[in-house]
Amino acid sequence: MVRRVTTSDSAVPATAGVLPVDQYVATLARKRMVAGVLFRDKAGRVLLLEPSYKPNWEIPGGAVDADESPWATATRELTEELGWERPLGRLLVVDYVRPQDSRPEGVVFVFDGGVLDETDLVGMVFPDGEILSAGFHTLTEARTKVKPLLADRLAAALQAAEQGVTALCEQGQRIA
């Protein structure tokens, strides 16, 4: 079905078969968005964070707020969670996630944080109490600490970083 759209001013009457913009937009699907940052060390281990509010570990990142871009989210979350202000690298992963539990479908973006070493973690302070600890873990170790979906996404992100590409994923599985 083709919907023609008119001006966003809903006070303007729509002509036959044409929805005002606000009514048309109300019919569009909503997707949640999440942005994270992959940091790794020279050995290929990934930086994982231990949250205070749930059992599974995560990479730095979080939910995209209203009117916020994914890259702004990733930058904001680095500051909030780790107190770091550093530029993001390129986009490594775009992952479509189907609805699960009570969560709607979503899109997850993973940006390259670059290569760090243990000295970058020394004296790390977690400003808001959301994070208890942080450390580098092999992908095998990560699979025991993170949800399976994130483990698969981490594998795709590591491969994308190595290959210099952006991986397109569905449910953490690389499709392109």
C-alpha cells in the first residue's frame, strides 16, 4: 500500500488518500537502538565491563536516547561508565535483533574503540557506580561472561576490525 504524505501541519486538511505527516509517522514501526564500543588489546582480548545491576558482563555502551545518534550514545556512555573522553573509530557492526522477551526488535551499532593495554586500565574509576570492574578477556572467556548474542556480535566485531570492514549481522550472526 502506498501512502502519500502531506505537510506536517495536521491542521491542514488531507486530500483524499493522503495522510498528514503526523498520522503517517504514527503508523511506522519503532525500533530500539543500542550503541557499544569494542576495545581490545594487542592479543585480541576484548574489554568487558561488570555491571552492578545484572549478572552478565557487557562492552561499554547503552541505549540510544530520543533524538540522539548512535555515535553520540557511544561517546556519552564512555564518559558515563568509564570517565573516558576519546574519539570513536569506525563502525564495525550493525546487528538487527529480533524481538525477545518483552523487548521490541532493535538495531545494535558497535564502534571501534581501538587497541588498549593493561596500563589503560590501571587506576580506572567508575564514576557513576554502574560498573564494578573491567578487564580484558579472550573471546572464549567472554562467552562465559556475556549473553550468547553479545558473544556472537563480539566475534563479528573482532573479525570486522581485523578485515577493515563493517559487518552486517542478524541476531549476532554475520550475513555480509
